[in-house]
Amino acid sequence: MPRFPLQPLLEHSRHRMEAAERLLRLLKRKEDEARSRLAQLEGFRGEYQDRLRQSSSTGMDIQRFREYQAFIAKIDLAIKSQAAEVGEAHARWEQAHQQWLAQRQKVQAYETLATRHKDRETRSQDRREQKAADEQAGRRPSSDASIRDEDLA
């Protein structure tokens, strides 16, 4: 059976799709890590606010109160920065996902063409075999034909 003429393109597309898949997994892992860091910061902020509430309920000096507030403000800034990083990581993943989808669609198109090529070649081979069998059957003298010729004579 003749080789599918677009086989090199199919293989190249598969390699590109696999590379896009690896990138997609890497970017998802980075996004998950960024989300995890954000959750840690938010948890830390919550713990610090609880400490501030507990300390302020029992009384604390103004200097220590300002230090707590300044530290919480720094945590808030870190949270805002980390949230932006999560958004960027998700945008990178989304873009890579679109590229992977495009690559997958190309592979599927080439695979459809390869399947059609194989089906055409199979049908063509079947026709050749049938034709050869028909020709072979036509060359053999049939016992019925020889009897009829004798009966006619």
C-alpha cells in the first residue's frame, strides 16, 4: 500500500501537539503554584488579623498597633501582587490551551485525511484483487462450457 503522502506533516503536527501539551501542563502547574502562594498569603493575613484583634482586645500600645497595621498592609500588597501573578499565569495557560486546541485540530484533520487515504487504497487493492480473480476465473476452461460445445456438435 502506498504511503500516505502527508505522513511527514501528520508526524510533525503530532510532535507540535505533544510539545503544546507539555507546555500546557507546565503552565497549569505554575498557575497552581501561584494560586497556592496566594492562598498561603491570604491565610497568613487572616492569622495576623486574628492576632491583632486578640492583642487589641486586651490592650496594646499605639506603636505596636501601628506595626501590626503596617505589616498587614504589606501582606495586602503582597496579596494584590500575587493575585495579579495568578491572573497572568491563568492568561498564559489560556493562550497555551488555545494553541494546543489548534494543534489538536490540525492533527485530527491530518488523521482524517490519512484514514481516507487508507480506505481508498484498501478499496483500490480490493478492486485489483477482484479483477485479478475475475480474469483468472475467465481463463480457466469451465467444465460446463466444454460439455455444451460437445453437445452442440
